[in-house]
Amino acid sequence: MKSYTEYFWFNTQKRIEYIRITDKVREVVKKSGIKEGFALVSAMHITAGVFVNDNESGFLNDLDEMLERLAPMNAHYHHHHTGEDNGYAHLRNILVHHQVIVPVTNGDLDLGPWQEIFYAEFDGQRRKRLIVKVIGE
Amino acid sequence: MKSYTEYFWFNTQKRIEYIRITDKVREVVKKSGIKEGFALVSAMHITAGVFVNDNESGFLNDLDEMLERLAPMNAHYHHHHTGEDNGYAHLRNILVHHQVIVPVTNGDLDLGPWQEIFYAEFDGQRRKRLIVKVIGE
Amino acid sequence: MKSYTEYFWFNTQKRIEYIRITDKVREVVKKSGIKEGFALVSAMHITAGVFVNDNESGFLNDLDEMLERLAPMNAHYHHHHTGEDNGYAHLRNILVHHQVIVPVTNGDLDLGPWQEIFYAEFDGQRRKRLIVKVIGE
């Protein structure tokens, strides 16, 4: 079994951003030399997420609006008693989930026709990290 | 390390369907010959999901009603400006998540008493694909 | 490739509890002797979840309140026609997701600064089980 690990750093301009990272993940898989296995793509912060969906700006707006409905940015959160103001971002991390596994087949990401990998920044404008770890052979 | 991959196709009669696939996934694991490892079960479309829960029709109705509350089929979505009408299905893919990992122990799915694997079709009536990839030894 | 599996049992005092299990998972990884790989942490019941987030009581309250909004304990659920009264717990299992993969690097959990692993009991006061399975080398 082989394994290969890389970390990506993000520092977004806006507080909330959805960033397509499919090509960066593919590059890590190519570098790993792994032909058959799993690539884990996982946020290392508790106010960010990772998901697979459509690279279409309308959908990304819809996602943002749904998350604002389910976990509004300006609600009163118990978490804010710590001095933080990002309670919504913790909840969105839970709803979106912070990781995906991408199957690796024949040395490439085994994704369907419209599947793109996104890093979801829910509380940015500071340095945050993501791990890509590939295992297989 | 060994790996083994199969793809399933679905073409549902209704637009939304929840299909139990535990036995099909178990068969793939048996064919793989893998005794200890992970089976990834992952939708290859952005309007479908995969989950593990109860094979009980009342629960499946409850899930359907919750998803209709959180991401209604007939709401106005930005995504529909592309000509699509499946914005709700993209959002449900995010909420339900599009994949699970089933642990493989002693050559079989290592599931708890009531755990069943489901493919969740949110925008069917056309051919859609799912990957089952097993790695281990 | 190596693999190592342990099961944890929980029997919570309250019906709903969020229990930090980072140290227990780390111990399993140490025992496995695996240096590079994945640790799957997965609930074996359909009314429990596993998530990674902040060990901060305010956030845990916020999560609880959001889940009560999205899947209220005392709503009418179809699932209750079976005689059960835990429909909300099935839905929360879906929303929170029942598993995470923790990357293992240099023989330890490869977690970010505030990431802690939690077992989310949604219908406790009885014995329930979780699997931790590590694969790698």
C-alpha cells in the first residue's frame, strides 16, 4: 500500500466563498502515483466544509441561501458567549460535512459527469488548511 | 492491498425514489475477496445521495417530508436560470450527502442491527450511476 | 496493508448527548501500529451520529437547537406508526451524518487545531455501538 499527503492553504477575500479544487486534488493524485484507491479531501477547520456538486454559480447561490435559512449568520448563538461571532459557520460545517472521499481508478479521480470538488469557506479572511490524503496502490 | 470496483446503473420510474442496495453492495464485497477494508458507496451524480438508515417506509416518508421542508421542489432557484428545474435535488444531495463508507470485516459488511444502505434518487427517470469501490486485503 | 478494528459501547444517561471521543480514537490508532492511513469512525445505529467540531458547550447547544428546529423531537412522524417514538433521531442521523474518516499521519490523528471527534447520541439510555476501523501501513 502507498500513501501520499498534501496540505492546501486558503485565505479568502470574502468571509464566505466556494472554491473549486478538483484540479488541485487531481494533481495530488497524479503525484501520488496511486492507480487504485481513495483520496480523502478534508477541511482541517471547524468552520469550513468540502462537498462535491455542480460548478454552476446559480447552484452555489442556492446553497448559500439554503444555509442562511438553516443556520443564519446573524442569529443569537450560545457559542458567541466565548467572544466568537461564527456560530453559523460551525453549524454549516455540520450540514455540508467537512470531507469527501474521491475514488481513484486508473490513476485518476473517478468522478461522474458534473461532479466537481469544492472547498466551502464559511469564516474566511484568514489562513485555513485542508488535507488531501491518498491511499491505495 | 487489493481493490475492486463496480458501477451500478439506476433508472427510476418516479422522480424521487429511495432504493435499498445493501445486498448489491454485499455482493460486490464478496466478489472482491477482500476480508478487511472499506467499501465506498458513492453517487456519481450531483442530484442523488447515499445514506445508511432504516428500511422502514414510515421513516422514508419522514425523510422525504423533511427534505421537502428544507429544500422544496417548487421553490425559485437561481440554478433554474440555466434551464434546469432540479435545484431542490442539488440541495438534497448536499443535505443527505452523496456517499458512505461501509467497513468490511471478515469478508462481510460490518453493519449494525438496523443499518441498511440506500441510494436516494432525487431527480430520476433517466440513467444514473453509482460506484462501489472496495479496498483492503 | 494492515487493518485494526475496535468497537465502543455507549449507554448514555440522557436521551440526547454529545460525547467527545478523540482520545479513545487516538488510542485505537496507536494500538493499530498504523503510521499512514485512514481511521473510520462510524455509528452502528440509525439514531446516532459522528461529527468533528469544537469541544465548546455553546456550540453543542447551538447544534442541538438547530437539530430541534430541523427535526423536532415531538413532531408527528410516519415512523411512529411502528410504535417507535424516535423519528427525530433517524432524521438527525441523516443531517449530522453517521461517520467521519480521520486521516492518520505519522502514527497519529491528523486533525486541525480545534477539531475534536464526537459521538452524537440522539436516542440513548440503552446500549449502542460504534466501530473504529483503521487501515493503512
